[in-house]
Amino acid sequence: MVYKTMAQSKKLPKHVTIGPFLVELICAPHDIMYEVSEAQGTFVIKPPYKIYLDKEMIERGGADAVNVVLHECMHVAYYQYQLKDKDEETIVNSFANFMTEILCRSELKDWLRENMKGANGKAEKISVRLRNSQKGGKTKRTNGKTKTNRRSNNRR
């Protein structure tokens, strides 16, 4: 019996149109992605616009693939809406408009929907990248649980 991965059942589109931007989506070998940018994805900010993605991650599909694709698309939004030095409401409104375009109108919508489902047809848990928390510690969310490298203030 041959099993298909989620990525094989729904192919990542070759490009995504977001507002006036046509962004080419390019899957590159894992080794090259880490050698060149030490990342799972990279947005090229000059025309012609491109997003390079870790081919192995995209082929595995699922929530981690969705996360990296959306992450790189957010870089497009930041660039497209010129969000540097903008106030919170402008940033939030811009990202909401951008995500509406991605989820409802773009070439990515079917791929995203397919890859948000786990093997059982339900949403799967996601491992989120390491990021700085507001209190200065590093927080990593894995398998639905939050881990923090700073001590809890509630300890006695």
C-alpha cells in the first residue's frame, strides 16, 4: 500500500498573487536553505518577488509547512503595506486584510486548507519557532504546551 503525504495530495502553487504583487514560490533543497540563509524560508524583497521554501518541509506538509509559508507571506505584507514605524491599529488592520487575501482569494487557499488538516482530518498541533516573550525570556511552544527558559515568579 502506498501512502500519500498531504503535500502530495495538494501541490503548493508556483506563485501567489497578493494585491499588486505576484510572488513566485520556490522550493529549494533543505541543505541549500540552511547553508544560504539558515532558515526554512526566505522572502526576496526586490522584484521579481520570490519566496524560497525548504523543499523537505513543504513535501511533508501539515501545520509546520503552513507555518513557514504564512511566516514568509507576512514578510510580503510588512513590505507591501510599508509597516515600519506604523501604529498598532494600522499594523493589525493591514495584517487582517492581508490574511483575508491569502485565505480567501489567493492561489494558496486550497493548499493551506488541505495542509491545516491532520491525518485524521482535524487540525493538528504545531511547533512554533522560538521567539522572545514580552518579559524578555525565550518562549517555545511545542505540541500545544508552552515552555519558558525563565523562572516562574510564583515559586516560593
